[in-house]
Amino acid sequence: MQNPDTTSPGLSHSQTGVTPLPYWVGPVSHVWLPRLVAIDSSWNPRFWSQKLFEGELSNPASRVRGLFSDNELIGYGIAHVVANEAHIVSFGIASKNRGKGAGEYLLRDILSSLSAEGVSVVTLEVRLSNTIAQALYTKIGFDIVSVRKRYYSSNNEDALTMRLKVSDLGA
Ligand SMILES: CC(C)(COP(=O)(O)OP(=O)(O)OC[C@H]1O[C@@H](n2cnc3c(N)ncnc32)[C@H](O)[C@@H]1OP(=O)(O)O)[C@@H](O)C(=O)NCCC(=O)NCCS
């Protein structure tokens, strides 16, 4: 499937002499709604409906960024922005693309575009059992700031609230 709204990965290999990255980040259009649900449902027991994702695409406070490879959406992140703070409400990479640097690449891109619009603090919630996501967030510079008891109604699991001062973004 082609997505006319994806941004270019930049100059081609022949123009730069540098091997291009296998993926690029860009805005997500309505054509990708079924794919957003498919990616979300691969890990989220209470996965979002197409209508919910559609609401995010039209919410002026919402920033929806997609990670694309070979004209396929392979990951996405959604942040809500209020003044100089952002909260990441959903973030994930399609199962077969995990463990290859895609999540870190997308998250860094999201944080850099939030920073460019003046965001200085980013927060998120993550399941206590989701040590993989916690490792990624910690690597990037997020700290645990609190525990929210029984935050996830699917299994009453606790959430960790993590917070990043964008100026502390790790290399
Ligand atoms: C969490 C998630 C986004 C990470 O994306 P990814 O593309 O697999 O991660 P990357 O390959 O970019 O790895 C980046 C870092 O994440 C951590 N990480 C990734 N896979 C890991 C694993 N299997 N075990 C431990 N840490 C891991 C590491 O810190 C890694 O850095 P390193 O390679 O220097 O060790 C992805 O696993 C995912 O989509 N999971 C399901 C959805 C989810 O949990 N979303 C977060 C909700 S809060």
C-alpha cells in the first residue's frame, strides 16, 4: 500500500554516498487506520478501535507519527501536547520489526519534533511487567517518577509513570 503522506527519507544513496536508513518517520493519514489497529492489537489487550485512532488524527492536541519501511507502516507513536508538556499515550512497533532499532529511532524522532515545537517535559505510563519498553525509555533518559496502582483495567496491573526532561535526552 502506498501512503502519499509519508515524508521522504531524504537524499538517495547515490546523492550522498551514505547507506540510507531502512525506515523513515512521517505523518499518518487515514489510509493507515486499519494498520494502526493491527499494530496496537499485537500487544495491547485493550487495543484501540479505528474510531479512536481516527479521533487522534483530528485532535489538534495530538501528534501522530508513523515509522515507515518499504511503504508499510511498521510503528507509530501518539503524544498529546499541552503547552510545554507532552504525554505519550500510545507507542509501538509491529512485532516482526522489533529488536532492530526501530523503536528507539521512532521515539528519538518524536522527542526531537516535540522539542522543536517547544515541549520541555514528556511523560508516559508503562506496565510494570513491560521491562523491554522500560529499558528503551531508561536508555533515552526517562526516569521513573511514580507508581500508579492498578492502572491497567485489563489485569489490574500497576503502571510506572516515567518522565523525561527533553534537555536530558540521552545519546
Ligand atoms: C517497546 C518497543 C517499542 C521497543 O521497540 P524495539 O524496536 O523493539 O526496540 P529497539 O530495537 O529500538 O531497542 C531499543 C532499546 O530497547 C531495549 N530493548 C529492546 N528490545 C529489548 C529486549 N528484547 N530486551 C531488553 N531490552 C530491549 C534496549 O534498551 C534497546 O537498546 P539496546 O539495543 O542498546 O540494548 C517494542 O518492543 C514494542 O513495540 N513493544 C510492544 C508495544 C509496547 O510495549 N509499547 C510501549 C508501551 S508503554
